[in-house]
Amino acid sequence: MGRRKNQARPAGSDSWNPVADWYTGWVGAEGSEHHRRVAIPALLELLLPARGEQVLDVGCGPGVLAPHVAGAGARYTGVDASRRLLEFARRHHAAHGRFVQGDATKLQEIGELQAGAFDAAVFLLSIQDIDPLEDALAAAAWAVRPGGRVVLLMTHPCFRIPRQSGWGWDRQRKLQYRRVDRYLTRLAVPMKSYGAARHGFTRSYHRPLGAYVNGLAACGLRVDGIHEIPTHKSPEPGPHARAERLATREIPLFLGLRAVKEEGR
Ligand SMILES: C[S@@+](CC[C@H](N)C(=O)[O-])C[C@H]1O[C@@H](n2cnc3c(N)ncnc32)[C@H](O)[C@@H]1O
């Protein structure tokens, strides 16, 4: 799948520095409501961290996953490009693991990490902020041992495409539907700048589902689990509440994928 020239340019792997205050203000040390109610439980269900395992959290940001991994008795390493997010992570989660600065697409160049040293690598709501996808997957495959796993937890690429999807109301059929305007083309969508200063922006990278599954397979990572997750949000009371409830139960807005690194790779 080709990329358009103007879509290939990343916003910069440290582009999260200027939005760090906004992001940590929203997410906090324990994670946003999305994290706590949907993303973290779904990721843990796929990861199943075991006592003594080494877990690498790629694009860890403020490190909200660290206490959960440490709580399972596993050892946690978070890696992120943003110095400011890592400062926050260390301030709140130093007791739960270690945090390393570096580029997720070049883990091989980070001195503190070794090939095959991890039982699992996870991307908690980060893979869609990291580009190029194939380099990030290859780097994760490098970091995990044969038989180890890679878990991706992301917004569902089939149903939740930044600026290209949304809910609609079908008056005749009295149902809420999901509208998808674009899907197959890869997109690099600039996200609005946040916070009081409103400087800096990040990019969200849309890729179709096949890019993830084929990208994993290309580095010897065989998908063995998929979790399609609806949002936790209940509809506001009103005339459309029943239809809204049905639609939000039926259309998953989050996706989890687990892949296992083939032996001998
Ligand atoms: C949406 S945040 C998610 C952070 C965290 N996993 C969470 O759930 O709160 C995306 C993270 O990806 C990081 N990131 C983006 N590109 C990166 C890269 N090339 N290398 C390392 N981290 C990167 C950003 O710095 C940011 O912390």
C-alpha cells in the first residue's frame, strides 16, 4: 500500500513534548477514564503478564500501565521519545519500573535495551502515533524473545478513523449508524493543538487493518488473539437512547491484537 508524499512526513517523534502538560493533565498518573475502563483492562486480558516476566511498554508516555504490570509481579520498562512525558512517568511510577528515552522505530539503537530481552512488548494507544508502522513492528519483534508476544491496543482502524468516521442518525429506520468516509488509504492526520499555549501538534496515523496484520506477519509475529471492544460510554437519556445503546454495543471503537514471535526468528 503506497503512501502519498505529504502523508509520509512524521510530525517528529518528540512532537509530544509541547502537548505533555495537556496530555498528563487529561490522563493523570492512573490513566484517563478510557484507559481505566477500556484500554488497560483489554490490553491486560491479551497480555496476561506473569510473575517475573519482562514487559516493554513502547510509547509509554506518562507510564499509566506500569503499576498494572508491576502489580502482576512482572518487570516493567517504558520507552518513549518525549522527555517531558518521561519526567512525569518517573515522578509518579519510578517504583513500578524503569523508563528509557528513545525512538520506538529504532529500539535497536537504545543502549539500555537488548535483542530478545523481553517476554512481551505492548503498545497502549501509541501505535497510531508512531510512524513508520513497519519499523515500529520490526523493532518490537527485535526486542522480544522467540515465543514472546507483541500486543497492540488501539482505536479500531475500521470504525474510528480520525476526521473520516462518525455516528449518524437514520430517520427512516430510526437507528444510529456508523459512517466511514475513508478507509483503505493510509492517512497522517494532524491533531489539533491542545492546552493553554496551543503550540505543537501531533499526528495520528491511520492504516487499514491489513497493514497491522501483514506488518506483524512480515516480522515473524503471528496474530493469535483479537479483541474488538465497544466504548464504555452510556448514551444520554433521550428519544434516541435505545438506538444509541444498540449502536455503541455493536460497533467496536477499540481493537486489541496479540501476536506471538515465531520460534527460530
Ligand atoms: C497517545 S500517547 C500514549 C501514551 C501512553 N501509552 C498512554 O496510553 O497514555 C502516544 C505516545 O507515543 C509516543 N511516541 C510517538 N512516536 C514515538 C516514537 N517514534 N518513539 C517513541 N515514542 C513515540 C509519544 O511521545 C506519546 O507518549
